[in-house]
Amino acid sequence: MSLDQIFDVDAPLFMAVRRAVGDELGRIALTGVLIEPIPEGGAWLVATDGITMLVGKDQTAVAPYPAVVDLRLLKASPDCDDDTRDGPARDWEGLRLRFAVTEEGSVATAKSATTYRWQEPVGVVSDLCPVERFVPWRQVWADPQSLVGRADPILARKSDSFGYRCDMIAKMAGDLGFRLITEVEGGPSVALFDNMPNLVGLIAPIVFRSAGLALATELRTGAVAPGEQAGASDA
């Protein structure tokens, strides 16, 4: 196996970006992380499920060519205190992921930044999806209007508003602190993460009727809105 076939990326950043992958197994481009070499060195790491997107800039990465990596973490036995089980790792700090591409398939290994530690298998890469099948992720960042709307805001009632699915935010942010910045009305919000300047995200909004608005108004002002009864559903 030639060294020019090995992908080598920062494990904490890769695993953070990996949070945004989708779970539609038939769509490999949405279940993997794009590793795209940067001409000046390093690589972009990108993942999306169609609603959220995470982008990391790994200036330490080695990527021989662009590829979409579908990493499946190994299952661990119940009595194993190792962190190779499928799910969030306790701590990827100081580790790197190496994807060794072979004729038999691709094997992902994590190794310590210390060169003397043996390489520890953490998962397998079931496929390297053709990069042409990945979404045009730069277009989404350059043109926020491209993600405007899960509904036409002009058709929305005045009591309607833009919001986000809580599970999508939790999936994207994990245990990181974050803030959302919305630049375009009805467009995606940019997510910034605590202590991770090399990671940013996007999340597309949804339009929904503001259920509970009458109750919130009553609690704020003590007045029941005309035509509304205290405690009545706003559905």
C-alpha cells in the first residue's frame, strides 16, 4: 500500500463534522464526510443531511484526492471500556484518523499524536463515494437564498415565524456551546461553536404556526387575546 493512498485528518474535527451526516443509507453522499484537498495544504471536511451542514478546515490534513468517506465505527463488546463503539467518543483529543485505501476495502484507524503508540482500529470505510455526487456545498455558503424557505414567507400568516427543529440543532452542536446568526430573512442561520474556530455550520429554517402565542401574551400582559380562552390550544 502506497503512502499516497492514505488520508490523514484531525480526529476531533472530523468527528465534529460527522455529526451532520444523514441516515439515508441509499444516499451515500449524505451519509459520508467530504474530504476535499486545499491546494495550499490541508483539506476541507464537509457533511450535510440536507437540513444542517458542518464545514471544518483542517490545515493539518493529508488528502491525496477528494473523496466522500462513509465511516462506520466499530462496535465494542459490553465489557469493553474502549471508545471504539458506535457513538460519541469520550475524548478524541490528540488523535488522528487515517483512512488506508486498499483493494480489499478501506480501514479507518485512530492513532495518538505520539508516534510510539500503536495504531488502534476504530472503524471501517464501507465506500468512497464519487465526489461528484456530493452537494455543491460552496454554493450554499455563497448564496444563502438557495436555502430560503421550507415554505414561502409571503404566504405565511403574520403569527407564523421561522424556527428550527430541536433535534437537528442538538445533533449538529453535540456538547458544544453555539450561537446562531441569521443574515437573510427566512434563510439559513450560521452556527458558530465555542472554542472551535475551524468549524462552522448552517441550519435551514422551517416555517411553522406559532402555537402558544396567545398563552405567552397572556402571561406577559395578563390579558386574554380576543377570541381566545386561557389555556386554549393554538393549533
